[in-house]
Amino acid sequence: MTTAHADLDIAPRQFNAIVEDLQDSMEAEGIPFRTQNRLLALLAPMHRDIVAPPGAKLETTP
């Protein structure tokens, strides 16, 4: 997971936005709240592997 997202420079706000979109989509499809929470609980530990550390900048080559 870390390698796949390393160069994407994903900010916490972007990660949070996708979680909110996922919640909205599940709600719209009538997925029970408990099931939604079970899925989100599986995704939560991935946060540290997906979100770039604070102050991280992508290296660019000229």
C-alpha cells in the first residue's frame, strides 16, 4: 500500500474526502450503518500507508 501511494502526495483532507464520498455512496445504496462501519474500520489502518507525512514534498527532476 505504501509503495503504491508513495508518489501521489495524498493529503489528509483528500483521504478524508474519499472516506466521506464512500459513506455518502453507501448511504445512498441503503447499506446498513453497521456494515458501513465495518468497512471503514478495515480502511482506517491504511491511512498511515496512504497519506503523505506532513511537509512531504515530491522530488522533481529537471
